[in-house]
Amino acid sequence: MRDFVEHALDLLLKHDMAGFAGLWAEDGVLEFPFAAPGYPARVEGRDAIREYLRDYPNLLDIREVTAKTVHETTDPAVVVAEFTVAGVVVATQKPYELSYIAVITVEDGEIRRYRDYWSPQAAADLLGGADELTAAFTGGDRG
């Protein structure tokens, strides 16, 4: 599982969002338990996840993983990854650094469930406000 997490983070660093989304099972789920109002709390299916992540590199230029810890659990299909990524906000060229915790369930080499815990308030502060955060992740910026 550690290698799986390493591979996933490597795809993010390479801005390969199609490859990252390709890690999900056809019917896999991406969940955001701390989703802010107006922000999607759940994205279902590999194709929907691919579409959701498509423009991520146009929003955030992730340049490095500054911290990473992978915790194995009593369930061999579940891993908890704590990581911090750093880069720049593309629109403003301001520095970006945010920490995440992901609870990832992998079966048959594919993500079945990825619960992404991060602070919407911290992300909004980095992106210039709650409206910018919501627009960035709900298609408001996608024209």
C-alpha cells in the first residue's frame, strides 16, 4: 500500500490528473467529509472523478510533497496517508501549502473509496476567498 500511495503522489507531482483518476475503480468514490457549503461532498465513478480533477493543475501547481506519513491499518485494504503539498496558486502565483489526510481503500489494485480530509477554510484563504474555492472546484472557473 505504501508503494500505491507513493505512485499516487508522484502522479500529482507530475500533474498527471488523468493518471491519478485512473487509479480509481470504475465505480470508485471520492469523498470530502469536510466539504464547505456549495462544494461537492462526493464524486462517484472513475469518469466523473477524472472530469472533476481535470483542471486541478490549472488551479494549483503542486511542486513538492513536504511531509508524508503512511499508516497501515488492521484492514489490509485500507491505508491512512498524511501529507502536505506545496506549490503555487496558478492565478496569483502566490505560494500554496496545505496538509491533507486521506483514508484510502484499495481492492484489486484500484481505489474503491478515497476520503479526502482537508481544511476548506485554509484552501479558501490560499485561493483568495470562499467564492474562489467553490468556483474552482464546481466548474465556475472552467468557462
